[in-house]
Amino acid sequence: MIIKQFQAGDFEITLYEYPENKKVMYRNVYTLGVRGKGTFIYEVSDEKSEAMQVYKKVIMYIKESHFKNEEITLNDIVEHLK
């Protein structure tokens, strides 16, 4: 289920929640998906607040690069999350 979705330049950032995992693993799983010249999927956390922070961090990184007229790739986003 999609919780949040945002379009920034060439990138589409989506935060997903998988409540069906709660029945099997007794926890929700939050996943971040970034599309733009490829796709990047990142399992964020079991905590919604932590997943929202990562979601906002990616959006701010992409926006900042646009303000600086810098071209970024999915690899740059992955490195930024490390």
C-alpha cells in the first residue's frame, strides 16, 4: 500500500507499507522506492516515523541537487543513504 508519493524532477519517490507482513512476521515493513533512469528499492524500517525521515531525506537530497543544477543518479541516492 502506498503511503506517500512525490515527483521531483526525473525521480518519483514512493513510500510503501506492507501490513500483510504483520500477520506472518508480526511487524509492518516500510519500503522506499525511487524511480528515475532505473529503479531503486530500499527496505527502510519497521517504524513508520523512521521510514518517513528517510523518505524526506531522499526528497531533500534530490531538491538540493536541482537547486545546485547538479545531475544525480540512483547511485548517488544510494550513496547518500549510507
